[in-house]
Amino acid sequence: MKKLQIFLLATMSCALLLSACGKEKEKPVTAEVPPTEQSIEDTPPVEEAPEETPAETEEDPPPEEGMVRSRITNEWVTEEVNNSRPLAIMTPNTKTASQYGISKADVVYECNVEGSITRLMWIIQDWKKEERLGNIRSCRDYYVYWAFEWDALYVHFGGPFYIDEVIKRTDDIDGKTSSNFFRAKDAKNSTDNAYIDAAGVMADVDKLGYALKLRDGYADEQHYRFASEKEPNDLSQYSDAITANKIDMSPTYPVTNCYFVYNSDTGLYERFQHLGGSTDGPHTDLATGEQLKFKNVLIQNTYHEVRDAKGYLAFQCHDTTRDGWFFTNGKGIHVKWEKTSDYGATRYYDDTGNEIELNTGKTMVCIVEDGDSFLVDEQKIN
């Protein structure tokens, strides 16, 4: 009996073992592995590779080989032009002024002189092919400090003794001592008829030993800051920007009575003047008939004094945190300006302290005496 029990137990153990082995062999075939739970973030979708496209560049390539962005306008110019010294030309702005070449100017300054008339100083970078520049009138010392900013050759016809100290510190070409100026018979009178051409400038440069290349280190400095042409500055980032379709400078320039009208088709401010008679209307270059147009208009409120009984003025060109305005693309914002050294650039900052970005193109700078005002779309601005 005992042997029978042992035999039965052994038989049952073998059956259990065989049954277990059979299940192990079947497991790979019949068993299902439950899926692992994963979130969408853990399992990125498989996407088809996009078609290859050329990488976008910050700026378009130059239109011609060897061209670079102008440090004055941000427009395309040759490297030779960009590395050469510009001219700063003194021009009257009266009924008898006969202005030739001024439409080629990159930056134009306007400021009062004695008798509430204004004088213009224009900075022209690409001047070496010009056949007639002017008419040219006398210097005022405050203009020289603005010319310093551009490392310019300063072209004028004499000036009062107030210029004596500062004129020695610039490379000037003076019609009173140069034999390369000429008088034009087609000018409006015998006072406003002095001109010079590019060849005459070059002759004086050679005679006086002036350098044509920008001074060491100057080309590496940035004067105006410019927005990209692909993303122009429309001032939409400023909640307090004002609409500026017309900038009327008549209250501060009562003789010139100039104003600027925004042309939305071109994106430029067109300049007009009411000097009387045939000089009313668009301010034009007599050489080309082209109206003066600007992408940027800057206004600088400036401390000034009357020097003597003749009405000669002095303007404080060096200053900090003075008020001003910046207009472009039909809008305007309040700014602060500063100039901290003779040769340093005048810089402009918005009300949060950030330096503003101008748009590519020509710039007009209007110097306004402290206390004077101007009009923007009939609104008085002090």
C-alpha cells in the first residue's frame, strides 16, 4: 500500500511538471503584452521632412558687388564713398538763394541766424562728380560743431569773428581765400552767387593737405541707429505716438515759413516754403528741379543767446537731456537729445531711455530755440 501511494504521488508530480512546461512553451505565442501608457508630449509625432528653403538673411544682398550700407543714410553706396569724408556746405535760405545740388544732401540742418532768417548746412556724402554746389554763404560757429560729428570738410564763404577759434580746428574750404570758387551769372543776385564744384574741392584739398579718408576709428563708430529695411520703424511700439501728416515750422522760422507734408505713397516728408513770390511752394533744387524730401525729421530744442546788437546768435550744441521730437512714416514721438563732446554724435532717446532707430533715407534736423513752438497737424508743440 505504501509503495502504491508513493507511485501515485510521483505520477501526479510529473503531470504537474509537464503541464507547467507546456504553458511556458505556449506563452510567447498566446500571451498579449499590454501597451505602455505614454502622453502626447512623451511621444512626438512623426512628421515628414519639410522641403529645403534658403535661409533668410537679416538684410537683402547689395545691388552691386562692393556696395555697403551708408553710415549716414543706411542706403547702399560704394565702399569708397562710405569711407570718404563728406562735405558740409553752408547755404542761405532766403528769397534770393539759388540752391544747386542740395537734393543730393543726405542730412540737412536748419537753424536761425540773425534777423530770424535761417541758414542751411547740408551734409553730402557722394559729392565727387558734382558740377555745381551752393550757393555758398558765411559760417556760423554752431554749425561747425554739427559738422564735426560727420568728420566733414567744411565749405563756407568767410564768417564773423565769432568763428575764429573753432574754424581753426576744422578742415575748411573758404571762398574768401580759395581761387576755386566761381560766380554764376544765372544766380538771383550778386550776393548769393558763389559756388564750387567737385574739381574745385579736390584742388583745395590737395593744396591745403587735407585728408579725404575718414579719420582713424571714425568709420567704426555708429552715428544714427537705423531700423532694418525689412522691419522699418513705424513708431507703433509707442502708445503715445502722435499722427504727423504736416509739420509746420513757421512759428520758429517766421521768415522761411517752411513746413513738411507726409506723402503716404512714398513714405517721405516733402518740404515746402513760403518765402514770397516765385519761391513759394515746393523747396526745390535748381539743378534738377527735384523737391527736397526726407524720411526722418528731427527737432532739437536748444538753449541760445543773442550775442550783440547785430543779432548774432549762439547755440548750445553740447547738452544733455534736452527735449526734441522724431517724425517718420506719418507719426511722431517726443525724444531727448544729447551731445557730450565736440566730435561725438548727437544722440536721440525715447522717453524710456532707449536710443531711437531712424529709417533708411535722408534726415532733416531742425534746431528750435528754447521757448519757440511748431505745429503738428495744427496742434501746437512747445
